[in-house]
Amino acid sequence: MLRLAQQLSVHWLWLGMAIGAGLIAALPLESAFLILACVALGTLSLLDLRVAVAVTLILAPLKALIETELAVRLPVDIGQIAFALTVSLWLIKQVAAQQCVVLPRLSILVPLAIFIFAAALSLLTANSVSATLNELIKWLQMALMALIAASLCQQYGIAWLLGALLTAACVQAIIGLYQFAGGSGAPHLWILDYRYFRAFGSFGQPNPFGAFMGMTLPLALGALFGALSMTWLGRGRQRIAWLWRSLWLSIAALLISAGLIASWSRGAWLGFGAALVTLIALAPRRLWQRIVITAVCASLFILAMLSNVVPSALLARFSDFAQDLTGFQDVRGVPINDANYATVERLAHWQAALSMADESPFFGVGFGGYQVAYPRHALVNWQLALGHAHNYYLNVLAETGAVGLVAYVSMWLAFGALGLRALRLADAFQRGVGIGVLTVWIHVAVHSLFDKLFVNNLFLHFGAMLGLIGTLVTAVNGVTGET
């Protein structure tokens, strides 16, 4: 009887597969391919959760592109769908293993939790409770992604997560370079005497695209430094293996670098410049090596500036940087023209953020509530809200008050202090990756002076990087074994 039931089950399975194949064959080629790809990725994710995490990181920034190009309208964006499926699979696999959910001990999540709590206090004065809850959910997703990534890194190592993060950035860089060479067609993005277009990837705007390139490139360079160090130290087949890894990391770094330049985003360039200086200063193990290399690089940079090696178009892009950064003033009576439009627009949104902070100095107008509160604080000539203050520190002050801003700055300082522990790693590759993630913090901290970076699901990538550095810090502390 049991054998008969098994045979019937097999027959029903084959019948279901045949019917499914027939239905797929009847669909348009594009839809059929999409369904087959989803089935294949779902099957692989069931076998190995790392596939689900990697797919989530690659799909997450494609939110705007898929919403405009996909014929079927999704209830939520593709990144959120992929992340929800990843979390579900993670929990299912834990239950299937008949064990409690294993949460890695990540000290780096403590400052994040403190900031989330401080931001949650803004619910007391929130202009829009739904907007605040929505923003809090994003940061909770960041923490959850860090936990999932760290649990998998402690089991399989860090190389797979590094590859997923860099692959996601390379996909965006390729899209951006296609747009830069003429695939954009957006007349308002013309640059360089109307020969090229500012790249924006699948982000819809160049600045967040530049932010993604700028926050991923330091990771690629840090990993490349670690791989080259292992190549130098290796012998025989080990050296050849690390040489191939170095080649892949070099290609990824070049692609992302080109994407960063094509974004034409000064904020992203400045953030990466600060990250690069930090990377150069921290990469050598000995203090005297750091001093010598920093001095040599500084001399080469000054020489390049004096000898006009740096393209004039790049230098011109920075010409009004000092005004943007230090020229804060009341712009209500400033005449607006083509030359100062971008600067005055940014300062007008800074001024609106300060007005919000003055309205609710301790807890702000509600985390994620800048857009909602903006009409009451907008300047006469700037009634259209851009969604954020173009300075995330002022944005946090406006939305979460002084309590939230102190917690946010303290969180970054704690991230830096914990990340510095990665410098003590004996493994050269892991140390390089750790330095790369640490310099990502530098990029985000500097770039946040001009933009809000936690958009278009980038908080999921940031969470993955938290899991990456958290794993390395945990290894330094000796809490776990091999990473």
C-alpha cells in the first residue's frame, strides 16, 4: 500500500511538472524566461542560503528599473520581495535543522540598536507615524541583514559575501557606463560639452548611484590589497589562486571606479577621496610604512595638481565646493540663476531642516518625516521637497532631534572604533577586507554632508557590510573560530 502511494505521488509530480511546463511554454518568451529564472534561483536558494542573499543584494538596487520596465506591477519593490524570501528561508532552514535560531554575537550591532531606539523616540512628536515606522523598519532590516550575513560568514567564510557585494556594484557600473556613453538620452544630464551623460544606473538619479559606487569601491580596493598581500606571501598553487582573485578584484575595482567617475557626483568623489586617504594610511602594518606611503602619495597628488595632470573638467567640478560646504546663509532673499541654482537649492533645504529642528529640538518631527513636515518649513521659492535635506546630519537633526543626532554620530564613532580592531587580524586578506569596510564608513560619513545615502534599498548592502566587519571583529575577539 505504501509503495502504491509513493508511485502515485511520483506520477502526480510528473503530471504537475508537465502541466507547469505547458503553461510556461504558452507564455511570452520574456515572461517564461523570468519564471524559469525565479524557479531556478528559488531552488538554489533552498539548497544554499548564500544564493538568496547574493540575489537580494544584486536585485535590491534594481528597484526603479524594474518598476518602470516590468509589465506586471509588483505589490512592493523587488528588493523587499527578495529580502523577505531570504529571511523566510533563513528561518525555515533553522527550524528544519531542529534548532533554535542562532544569532551571532555582533558587538557592532549595539551602537546601531542604540540609534534605532533613539530614532524611535521621535514617534512621540512625529508628524506622520506611518512615515516614521516605515523608516524604522528600514533600519531594522539593516540589522537583520547583518545578522543573516554574519551567520553565513561564520559558517562559510567571507569571500562569498564580498563577491556578492562587488558583483552588485559591477552590475550597476555596467549600466551606468552604458548611460554615460549615450544610453541615457536625458538632456538634463548632459556633461562635458554635451558629449556624455551623467550615469545613474538603476537609481533614477546620479547622486545615489555615485553613492553606491563610492561606498563599494573602498571595499574592492581593501580586498585587492589583501589579495595582493596573500599573493606576495603565498607559494606555488596558493600564489596562483590568489593571483586569480587579485585579477578579479582588479577588474571589479576598475569597473566601479569608472562608474564613480561617470556619476559626476562631487559628494561621492569627496567621500571616496577621504576613504582612499584612510585606506592608504591604514594598509601598511608598521607605523613608519604608513608615514612613508602617505607622504609619497601626498607628494604625487600635489605634483599631479601642479603639472595639470588632473583633467580640468574634474577640477572645475570642485570649484564651488567650499561655497557648498561653508557658505551656509539665509537664502530667502538670494537671487536665483543658473550658476547658483544647485547651491541655493541645497542651502534652502538645510534651512528648512534647521527650522524643523527648532520646532521640535529634542525628538524632531519624526524619523523619515522630512518630506511630510517640509511644506510648513519651506522657503518661498523652494516649495517642492526633495525628500531629504541634502545633508544627512541635518536630516537626522530635523527628524529625530538632538537625541537622535547624538546617537547617530556616536554610532559612527563606535563603528570606527570597532572596525579598527580588524587591523589586528593576522590573515592578510581578512585584514584587507576589514580595512575596506572601515573606509566605507569614512565614505558614508563624508558623503552624508551632501546627501542621504540610505535610499533605493542601499541599507541592505550596508547591513551586509555590517555583518562582514562584525564577523571579522568577532574573530579578533576570539568568540568564534575560523571565519
